[in-house]
Amino acid sequence: MLLSPPYSPFRSPTTVHTQTASADIACGGSYSILCAAIKKVGLYRELNDRYQDYTAFFPTNSAFEQFLDYMNVDNVGDLPSRTLEDVILLHVHSGREINKNQLKKRCSDTLKMANGDQTRTQCSSNKNQIYQKGNGNPDNDRPQIIKFDRHACNGIVHTVDEVILPGSVEVSFEFIESLSNNPPPAEEATIALLLQSEPLVYSGEGICMPSHIVVLTDILLLLLAIHFNPIIEI
């Protein structure tokens, strides 16, 4: 008796292919950080499903490193799995292969991704530059497709120079930008950075800093520490 393939968030199976699959491409070259992210959230099997037809936009390692810097983490293991899965699925369209020439014909069109969100294909006036933009990417800093049409057994892979961002990530960027542009007066802030993810303790007169806290001179670092570590009043 033949069993149907296990459920996945992607579309139903269509054709069987015989070459390298999408996840194998991610884990076999210049996408090692993406590969680690795919494995962390358990999407490797789905992206290697040879019954699927995908169009994938894979970010380079440098693109992913920039994303991790924005998220204020050192590696993909520090990100919540739900956020990471949402970001990865935003780079995959399920159901058909879209090559470079087809992308040029859909400038300004939206494309539904595997997480249910939309991205938009955008082009320069001469169509020499093609971008794939998420709701979280600013208009002046869009992910550009820098390599096209690497064929997999279950679709086609393009390379982007930035991570395509969902709208849910945009808030984090706006928060950091607001801190940079509007820091509070220096006399209202005590500068501290936690080294071990413990909460700051507020005594009613000032912040009590345990011995493992290093005092710094950067107001932005304090504000980020307070944002990610709650203040407890005693």
C-alpha cells in the first residue's frame, strides 16, 4: 500500500525530480548559516521534498550575518524558533518555478510565500537589477537578487544579498532606530550592560548593578539592556 507524503506547510505533491534538492543546495555551498537555520526549525525535510516545485530566494552568509547583527544575537540558535521559521518560509514560494526572465515580467507584482505572507518583485528602470522585498524591508534597502536560476530537483534557487524580512521584524528595527535618533538626557540614565541575561534590580534610588555587570559609557547599550532585561523594583 502506498502512503501519501507527510503533511507540510507547502503545496501538494506534483512531479518527481531526480537532481539535487533545495535544502541540499543550501547546505552544500555558500549558505551555511541558512542551512543551520533550516535545520534548527526542522524545515530540512520539507525543502528537500522532491514532490514539490519551489522558487527559493536564499540569502548569502554575509546577508544572514547582517540580519543577526540587527537582531542583536550571535547566531541563529539565539533567535526564537517561530521567528526564524517565519523568516525562512518568507524566502520560499511553493507551487511553481519562476526563473529570471519570468521575474522580469512580474516587476511590481506580489508573490505569496510559504509562510502565507506576500513579497514583492521590484525592478530598476532597465530591469538590470531585480529585488524581492518583504514588508519589513525598507524601500531604500531592498534585498537584491545577485545570482539567478540555480536549478534543483524540486525547483529553482536565486541568491539575495539581504534577508527578506516579514513585517513583524520591522518593529525591532524601528525600536533600535528610535533609540539612536532620540536618546534620553544623559543625567536620566545609568549606563550598564548585562553579561549574563539577568534582570536589572531597581532600589528606588538607582539601578543596583551586580558584580558581573560592566559599566559602560554608551546610553544606547543601557536602553537595549533594559529592553531585553526587565527592571524589577524592590
